[in-house]
Amino acid sequence: MSVIAYKCPNCGGEMAFDSASGMLLCQSCGRKDEIESYSGSNSHSVFNGDEAHEYHCTSCGAVLITEPETVATSCSFCGSNVVLGDRLAGELSPDIVIPFAISKEEAQKAFKKWCKNGLLTPPGFMTADRIQSITGMYVPFWLYDLHSSIQVQAHGTKVRTYRSGDYMYTETQHYDVYRDIVLDYVKVPVDASEKMNDELMDKLEPFPYDRLKEFKAPYLSGYVAEKYNYDDSVLYPRAKHKIGDYIESYIKSTMQAYHVLTYQNKNIRTSALKADYALLPVWVVHYDYNKQRYTFAMNGQTGKVVGKPPLSKGKIFGWFAGIFLAGFAAMKAIQLAMGGGIW
């Protein structure tokens, strides 16, 4: 079983992906290598097992026991970064990757700033001093190119009111409406990891697709990465569901001229043109507050943070009380302005 570790040609030190420079960086002597021109081979035998397998760290020889989804991790004995090459080959080889642009230190600062902005969160949570762990993880996604052919039949009405002489008239015009629409959606993301919360992953969007790069294993060095649990055929229905609201919105946008619209027939046929296997950067933050563990996720490119923080009952009460008092004061001001008495 293949374990890939990146060693510096100058000093033999460990090299890892550097989010600031986008290069492979030696943590000892500072040497940097371009990943795009990296010539290391990623051709290894395909991993087909479903249970944990044993690997050996190339730095200290320690045994690495990993879960079957893991494709990049670190040695728990010496801390060396390791990439499990045989889990990145054949059908398991990603097509593309968006590298991390935010370092661990930057992620910690951004998360603490986000915590302080919580208007309804408890003061103890806002201090952001109970971070248990923050892990940089490449999460497996399928990016779908979808083609939709849409035919819609509807009945529409336009209503016009006008005056003629002493009379008001209401004119209602009836129309048979037909639309034949073709829509293409490119790179619709669906996370393919069983462990990751789908709702959190959806809220992390958008990922900057202009940062997509051809996959090379050195991008994973220094981070945790997983292979997909579900292939593109299994997750295709979810990709179709994700574009459903956009399709409906577009159909309505083509019929805004009608005051009342009744659909008679709607036929939407969506097919997948292709699905690319991608690894996208996510910082996973585990936070301990009031003896409970909260999980948050941060987009490793944009810094967007998502998750459900605890809420302060006192702050919520104060917020509603403030709204009530403001509304009451406004009503009193209006009453006084209109000459009303004081209650």
C-alpha cells in the first residue's frame, strides 16, 4: 500500500502545501516548489477495501491505522504529513481541486471574529476561547453539468381598469401561454462524504471556481482529505433537486407580463452531461461551550462560516422587548401628532 510523503530535495525536511504562496513549502529551510509543474507520479494500485487498512509512516515507520475514506492525514507519532496514494488512483483519482487559500492561523482569527458578531449568542460563546480543534479538510464533491429541457403550458390573464365617462371598466384578457426553454447549469456542487453535514456544506457555497486546478497530490500535504462515499449516479437526484428552485424562478421570470397565471402542464427533463470529482477546502471547527460540542464549517477559500451557535434567552427576550417598546413609542408619537390624548 502506497504512502506518499514529500521531502525537501535540499535538506530532507518535510514539505507541505502553503496556502499563502500556493506552493509546496519546506518547513525547515523554506524551499518552495511549484505544484503545477510537479513531476511526481500519482499512479498506484486502486484501493478497493471497505474496512480500515494499515499503512507505515515513511518518516518514523510507525503504523498508521486509517478509516477507509481517508486519503490524506498526519502521523500521530511524528506528525509527518502523509498522502495515501493508492486511494487516489483509478476511479478514486479526483479530477480537480480548489486549494486552501486561508491558513490555520487565519481561520482561527476569522472564526473568533465571526463569534464576536453574534448579536443573540451568549457572551461566553462570543469570546471564542473554547475551540477544541480546527482541521483543514478536503471534502469530496461531485460537480455536475446539467442540461434541462422544459415545456410549459399555462393560462394567463391580463387585467386593465380604466374610466370612460361616468363609468369604470375592468377589462380581462385571456391568453394561452407556451414556453419551450433550455437551461444549462454548470458545476452544481454536491458533497459526497457520508460524514459531512449536507446542510452545512450547501451553506458554504459558493466556492470560487476560478481557483479550480487540475488535481495533484501535493495539494493535500498537510491537510486531511477523504475520498467519496457516494458515486455520481447515487447523488444525481440531489443535484437535480438543487436546481429545482432556480428552474421554477426562471420559468416565472418569462411570464411576468401576466397578472394571474395557472399552469396546465409542465414538463421538466434534466440530464447530467458530466460529473467531475473534486476536492474542496473546508476548515472544520469543533467548539466546546457549556458542556456541549458545536461544529462549524468555514470555506477554505472565502472564509465564510456556517453553523448553528447557541442562543441567549436573555438577549432574545431583550431583542423582542426592544422591538415592542420601539413600536409602542412610535404609536404614541403618531397618536400625539394626530391630537390624541395620552393613555
